[in-house]
Amino acid sequence: MCGHVAHPCCWFTHRISSNRAGDSDSCKIYKNLSHGAAYIRHNEFIIYIRKKMLPSQLNVGGYALDNQFTIVDILFSTKRILRKSSGVTMDVVILIKQVPEIALIKVDETANEVVLPQGPGTVNPFDEFAVEEGLRLKEKHGGKCIVMSVGTDRTESALRNCLALGVDEAYLLSDEAFNGSDPQATGKILTAGLKKLATYDLVLAGKQAIDSDSAQVPGAVAAGLDIPQAMFVKKIESVADSKAVVYRTTEDGFDVVELNLPAVISVVKEINEPRLPSLKGKMAAKKKQITKWSASDLGLDGNEIGANSGTKTTKVAPPPPRPKGEIIEGDTPEEVADKLFSKLRDNQVI
């Protein structure tokens, strides 16, 4: 992917020198850009530079650059980008789940299993708010918006729904070894996917999936990546200087939390109003490629995922029927109110 510097790009390389012990002066072109800019690979670093007059020599991370060029980004071997506060861009990954239509789910107590309806299902409703927030961050800051999901081939329809909204890339983590994964195992799989993807500034997800309601996956991903997290966020106040300020909902209101990026954030429905796809977006989504990664692609051996998940289902049963309601009658509204008050007091409700 990288070749030695050659004409006409050699003017990039003689401007860069390393102050780090043991570094060689050899550089390689990683990617040429227009308007006097390029990505340069120097040992384990990838450096994005562009031509611009500066008042004096710039030294960032041990790398010196003369006053004809400025280091815009330094991309380390982990591929996490440290950006200057001006012109910050955001690469956002949204974790989505394809869920069945809840009203059509049935429980087979004899077989001790949940019977899911046929059909592609839909995007988890809470994840739709995460997708919308990711698109808004992209529109405000630039960068890429990416969706990632664990599922089967049927999950492609949910990913294409996101592509139709304006998402740039979609990744499907699919393997028979993933079948039956519990929330913690799903978090492990997504963690492996994000590590392979490598380049991201923010990971978004809905607060929970409506089929399992566990709300465990975003936290499990943050723990697996060892990065900050904020759950149940109702507002992203700002993103600047490699930090994000968010409003995290609590039982009593909300906390204002500052996070170092990259970070994982789960969102609630109060954060925005999701958009609808356009006809043009739907047509474009049909042609976009969905990248598929298997267990071997992610370096997973089946340990603690799928059938080897840490939790086991011992019994499946439908929820008990709601008790029959009671109608309180009376000749006057006052009499009805008195009877209702007495019943609530007798049952120690009030």
C-alpha cells in the first residue's frame, strides 16, 4: 500500500525530520491528496501534511517541520487521530442491531425457546437515534459515518436502511460461531470489529435493544476497548480538542460529563428526531458494498462467544397475563373519588 517517495512527491519528504532517537529519515507516501497535501508514512507514524506558511518551525510529537508546511494530523500505529482544535473532523461508528417485530414474537414453552417471526426485521428503534446523531456530527464536523452490526445475511437490510440515510460505510460481523451470543459476547465481537476498523473518534449506540432490553452492549464495548463511556446521553453539547461534553440522564435529572476521545456513548430518544431516507438515498444504498468480517477475520476463536457465552437460558416463558382491572362505580364523581381514595389507602399506595 505504501511505496517509496518518488517524483513528483519528493518535495514532501525532505521537509520532515525526526528528533526521536533511533528514527531513520526515510519516508514513504501513504496517500497523495490534491491541493499540496499528502499522507506520509514515517516508521510507525502516518502524518498528514499540507502546504501552508507558518511563523516558525513546528515541532509535534518529536517531529519537526519547517515553516512551509504544517502537520495537520499525526496518526499513530493504533490509527487513532490526534487533531488540532481548528477544523476538527469526526469519524463516528454507530453500533446497530436488527430486531424482530416485537408483536410477532412467540414463545414455545414446550421447546423452551423464543420463536422469532420470519422476515428481515427492522433497525432497533433506539439505534435510529444514534444513527441520526452520528449523521449530525458528520454534517457539522466532517469525517465519516460508519455502521457496524453483529448478525446474519438478513441483517444487510438494516444496514442498507442506514446507508440510505447518508451513512458512508457498513460492516457486518457474521459467522455461525456468533449465533446465540449473549450481550457480553456481542460486546466482545463488536470490540474485535472496532479494533480491526481501528480508525474512529466516537462510538455511538442506542441505550438498549427492544428485544433483550439488557443495555449491556455499549458498556461492554467500552470496557473491551478500554476507553471512556457515557450511557443514556440526551445531548452532545460539544466536540472539540479531542474531548466531548455530553448530558447524561439520571433519575434526578442529568449530569454534564466531559469525555476524552475516543469514547463510547449510548443515547436516549430525547437526543434528536431521526430523519427519513430519500428516494435517492435508497437507490444509492442498494449499490453500496457491505463489508463482511467472520470470526477468523476478527481473530476470534469461539471462546466466550456464541454457544460458549457466559450466560445460559434455563427457561423461557411468556409474561404473566395482566390481572383483571376493577371498575369503581358511584352515583356522583365525588363518591367515586372517595372510593378510589379509600382503596388506594387500604392498599398502601398512598
